[in-house]
Amino acid sequence: MSKPARASDTPYPVEVESGKTYFWCACGQSKIQPFCDGSHKDTNFTPVKYEATESQKVFFCGCKLTESQPMCDGTHKETERVHQSLLFD
């Protein structure tokens, strides 16, 4: 698998706790999105560590194509536009 599986078309809103560490699924195969469950074992992907510095709501990437891993950067909007244009052209 050279590209991650698209786990969601939208980001995952998560209330994180200050001082807690989270591991974001980079492969898209995890059954507990947006977090890693070890499904990447036979891929070239590794989970991305995220350490919460404050308790707040954050948005973890669901499309797995963000340039700001593990946070959503809006890339899903672009990839959705491309997908739609391929379907309707």
C-alpha cells in the first residue's frame, strides 16, 4: 500500500486532554479512527504522535492527505472537488 486509505471525507473532531498523548492513524486502515490500532503493520505507514498541550477540541485529518499531520488542513475539500470533477466530466 503506497497511499493511505481515505478513512473519512471530513475531519474527526476530538476533545483532547492536556498532557495526554495520542497516536493518529496514518494508513487509514484503523477501526478506531482517527487513532491507530496497529493495522499499519504490513504497510510503510507509521502512526503520528500528537501531544496535547491544552484541553480543547481539535480536528484530526480523516482523508489522510493533510500536509499538517495529524491535523486537518482542508485538503479533503480539494480532493473532493477533484473527485466530483472526475465523476461529472
